[in-house]
Amino acid sequence: MADTSHKAIDIQRDELLRRIVTAAEPIAVLDAVAGMGKSTLLSQLASRLQCRIWRSAHPPDEDDTFGEVLLWDVPPDVHEAELPASWRDEGRRIVIAKRPRTRLCGLDRAIAYGKALCLGAGDLCLSAGELEGSYGKIEAGRLLAETGGWPFLVGLLSRQSRDEAAVTRFLANDVLTDMEDAELVQLSLARHPAKSTARAKETVPAYLQASGIGGALAAALDMVLAERLEDSARVPAISAAYSAHGMQTEAILVLQQAGLHELAVRAFVAAFGRYYIFFHGSEAFDRVLAGFPAELAAQNEGIVTALAMQALKRGEVLRAQRLLADCYGSRANNVLKVLSDRAAFSAAFRSFRLVMLIYEDVVLGDDLLEQSTTLLSEFPLGADLERGSIYNSILEFYIRRRRFAVAQDIADRALFHYERAGVPLLCFYINLHQAMMHLMSGDAVRARKNATDAAEQLSRVPFDSPMDARLLALLQACVEYEDGKPEPLARFLTSEMDDFSHGEIWPSLIEFALQYGSQALSEHFSMIAARGFLDRWRAYQVYNRQFRLMIEVRDAVILQNGNRWQEAAEKLAAVQARINRTWVEAAVDELTRLQDRDEIALAVVWLRHIVFEMPGRVHLDRQLAALASNLNLTGRQRLCIEVWQAYVARRRHNLTSARAILQKTFENAARLGTIAPLSEERQFLRELTGDRRISDFLQTTPMAQQILRRLRDTGLPNTTLGEKSGLTRRETRLLLMIAEGASNKSIAHALGLSEATVKSPLGNLYRKLGCNSRGEAITAAKALGVIS
């Protein structure tokens, strides 16, 4: 189908002709696709050497005389021809033109003996000098750039008009049809910038990457590939070609589209199955899983666990549990039974079931940890993905138990295996956990380093991962918040939080988000905004007990921070738990022995309430000391308790102890680079730092002075609550109780008065505020900023 009438074919190839004629090898083979000017070269040779051209599927017989030169133009439809052995030693010049798909028997032997020279497409493409001789320097430069020197394409672009449909058919039928399946895949990848690989671009000839024929070649390529994909016998080779270029998703998809699902499953499992998402991203993961028929997905462990992983990554824990139950029965959701039954469940499934615990509302006991550790022994040392994931699961357990020193060691082990496996996204998650642990511990300096490491790992991920980018943004914003910079966290909460809350969530992450999000909103926006933030999480995570309790505790703290102490107490009293106010008021040594994260959180928030309400209560200092010595506290919680200890000491007129405790707390906070835990205790700190005897003492050490200055920069007042209005501490507290609707009887009980004598302090308070009723007093309290 090659058009030989256009100008490009008329270009004299003197240099190439000379090379053919003077070659040391007696046989020259022009082996190239259609449009490379092979027949034209033979015509030019025939004209120069005054000989004729043999056009046949078979070599000429001995009776045919061609003299000293034989020019053989093998027809394009010939698949196999014979190169007579006698030609190697005859001494005459033989030039053969053929297509790549034509097999020339005897050619390899001739090449091996140094009797044959092969000239391919690279040799036959027009050079810059050849083009300049016919088109001039400027036009030649343009043609070379747009054609790669392909004679057919040079001629095509020289025409005034062309039939695109005919060009497409020519490329499909005469050029691409000669190419192997792997070559077509390479060409397809090279022509798609989004899929292109360096290897594909290097392998595909320059003339096939020329810009001057992009549209027609793309259409022809789609036609030929589609035709070959209809032949199921060819699909595995095409899939293997995609896989060889690292295009694993395309490799699996072509198998699925051809109905070769068993082969597709094998390819998916070979590409790490449920870990596929960490190598190729959630979009590729979703496309691959969508290609498996439902009946196959329900029967294959690798597909079932991958679908469950997909659900977990979308925050659908119940869906993941249902998938396992449908396949294995309800026992699949009894974690201890799964881990202990080696006969019924494979090691890979048990490993995945352990990973699911990261997302589930399950009490993590010692027996579960023991089973998890035992599971490690079933995987060889080189099984980095499985071993890393087991360590990752155990890491979450220790974080929930607040055993951060052990958790850091476990994180290092998980990171070691993930780095060896070469999966930067999994390394990112470990760095994220490490940073979260340090922030929980109140160590913002180390958290910042981990955040930097996490950002570096995420930058190495070869695909877009929006949810993980949000995780990093939240982490970085919290680190900045610890440094007294609320703007990044405020931006995140207003622009990213909705998408974040509907993605992948696990208990330690949601605790982290609830803590920083609610604190930032309450301090820099309003208590209403902070509670609205918690309500959104409450609606979304309604099915999860752990999340509900975290939200209730944070809601109580936000109410306390807004001076809604009675409402906070009522909310806490409604929580169904062993740790209630009665238990906390009676406990001393028991506070040291608490281990459960949620029980500790309840004890801490109840003690906070008692410290504010009754700082002079008997044994309160002992209770605070006992809780502060609990090894399962977070560093943040310990810093807060130390502030309360200083507050109680001052209320008991032990100024020396109050100053010493607060100075030590501030110096620790400066060393750790953290400000947020202290900022949340401004209800207590405003009274402590409002006392000149304490604030002047804090100014004597640079580190304590630095923290005091940063706290005041973030909004800590220099005066105590109600001081500007001339109210005493008792009157301020009385105003808070009135604002919360407390009856005279409740006020009397809280202040240690009889109900009959409450009217006197009420009258004094009204007089100072210029009020005559409770309603007017509440309005005045809001105007003065005493309540939110």
C-alpha cells in the first residue's frame, strides 16, 4: 500500500547506496516496515547498476541469470522464504528487501559467518543531510522533527492534503500488524504521557514516536490492540508485556476483560494482593477489584481480604466484617478463634485479621497480644510485608495502652520491614504513628522530626493519595499548633475535615483528631464550633463504642473550658462506665493502677472537675499525685495534672509548692516544644499566672519565661476570671452556677452553705453587677466573657 509517487521517494540515497555496494558482506538485507523506501532503494540500485529486480516469494532458480548483482524484493505477504546456502560463497552482490514478519531461512547462519549485513529502520530513515538536499535547511529541520526521517511520513507531510482514514488503515495493516504483542504494548505506553515509562520510550523507534502522525497512529494502534485482545490466546502475552513495564494494573485488567479471571487472580496475588493498594494506589486497587466477578470474589481468600481492605480504607469497618463473615462464617469475626485456629485459617488470613483490629472496637487483652506475637514466627524473616504489618498491628495495641516506649520499639521494627519491602506509603504510616505518639507524649520536637520523615516518605509514593495527604496536613498543622501557630490547623478544620472524617479512621487517629480539632475550635472560634465538630463525629461513628466515649469525654472538657461545669458533670454522669464520680472521689492508690485508656480518660476529666469545684477537698493532693505517677498516662495528661497540682497548692496557700510545680512544668514544656496542653488549662493557669508572686517567680528562668510569654501570646489573660469586674473567686463561681441554671439548694451544697444563707452572697453579686434578677446576671456574665 505504500505510495511511491510522492517527493520523498525520489530523494537520492547516495550515501546509503554506496554503503550497500561497498559492504564487505556479499549479502545486504533491507529489513524494515512498510514505508521505509526499501523498494525505492532497490529501484535506485537497479538504475545505478543496470540490473533488474526479482519480485517473487521464492529465490530465482539457477537457470535465471542476474549477473554479478541480484536484487530481490520479497512480496509483503510472504511469511517465509529461503536464502540458498550457495549464495554465501558465490562472490556476487545480493540485496534483499523484506518486511520484519518475513522469516528468511538461512539468514542467521549467513550473519553468523559474516556473509550478511542487515539494515533496519534506523539505517533506512532519511538523514538531515538527505532532507536538506531536497527541502532546504529550514524545511528539513521541521520534517526531521515531525517525522523522525521516516520516508513514508516525510512524503505524507509534503502533500497538500491526505486521507486520514486511509493512512490509519495503512498503519494498521502494513506497519503495526508486523509487530509483536510486546512491541505494540511498548508503543502504546510510549505514546501515552500518563503511562509512558523510560524503558518504553527507549525501546520504541523514534519514527514511531514522531509527532506528525500522532492521531492516525494512535487510532491504528487502538484498532490492532483491540483486535489482538479479542484473541484470548494472545492476551497472556500482552498482559506480560504490560507487567514487564511495571503497568501491573493494565496487566490484570486485560486478563479480566478477556474473561481470564483465574490468570487475573494469580497476577493480582503475585502483585501482593491486599497490599496492592500500597504499591499502586486506591484508584488502581478499586479498578482491579471491580473487574473480578462476585462469585469468584466470594471464594478466593486473596480477593476477599483485598475487598475487606478496600472497605477499611474507606472507613467501612462493618462492611469489612460482613465480607469475612459471608465467606468464612461468623467465626471470622472472633479474633481469638481465628488467631488460634491454624488448621482452619491460613497464616496470611490470620495476619490480615490481626490488621483489621487496628480499626475495630475490640478490647485488646494480653492473650490477644500473645497470639499476635506468636503469629510472627510463622513468617520467614524475609516476609517483610507480613512481618511489618503484624508489627504495625501490635503498634496500635501499645499506643492504646499508652505504652509508648514499647510502641516506639515496635514502630522501628515495622519501619525496618517496610523499608526493606520498598513501600514508602507503609513507611509513611509508621512515621505518622511515631509523630502522633510524640504529640500524645507532649514531645513536639520529636514529633516535628517524624512529620518531616513522613512528608519525605509520602513524596516518594508514585501515585496520588489524597487521604494520606490530608493525614500529613493534619499532622503538620498539629505540630505547628504546638508551636503556638493555630492558622494551619484552623485552615485544615474549615477546608479538609469533612473529607477527612469520611475516610480511613482508626482509634488512635480519631483520638488525635478529636483532641486537637476540638481544642483549636474552642480556643480560636467558639465552644459552639467545637461542640459542632464533635457532633459531626458522633453522627458518623455512632456504631463504635470507643469513638463514642472519646467524643463524650472531649465534649465534657470543652464544656468545662467554656465554664459550663455543671453541664459537663451531667454529661459525664450519663456515661455508662465503671469509672464515675463516686469511684474517683473514693480512689487514691487505685488511680496509680488504672491501665485502660478510656478509664484513665474518665478519671482525668472527673478529677479536673473536682479540682475546679473543690480544690480544698481532703486527700485531693494525694489523688493527683497518685494519678500523676500512673505509667499509662500520656505526657499531655501528666502536664495537665501538674497544673492542677499547682492550682490546688495555691488554693491551700502553699505558694512555695505551687511555684515549684509550675516552674518545673513550664520548663518541661519548653524542653519538649509543646504549648497546647498548657493552653487548654487556661482556666487554672489564669489564676496561677495572675498571681504576681507566681508569675514573677516564673520570670526568673528563661525556659519558664518563654512558655509564659507564648501562653500570653495565645490569649492567656493576665488577670483571673471576674477580676476586672471586681468579683471575688466565690462570686465568680456563684455567677457560673447561676448561668448554668443551678438552684439555690445546688449552690448551697457546692459552696458549703446552708440554703437559707445563699441569698446573702447572691444579693452581693447582683449589687456588684447592677442586676436585679438571675436573667440579668446571666446577661452580664456573657457580656463580661465569664461564660461562653
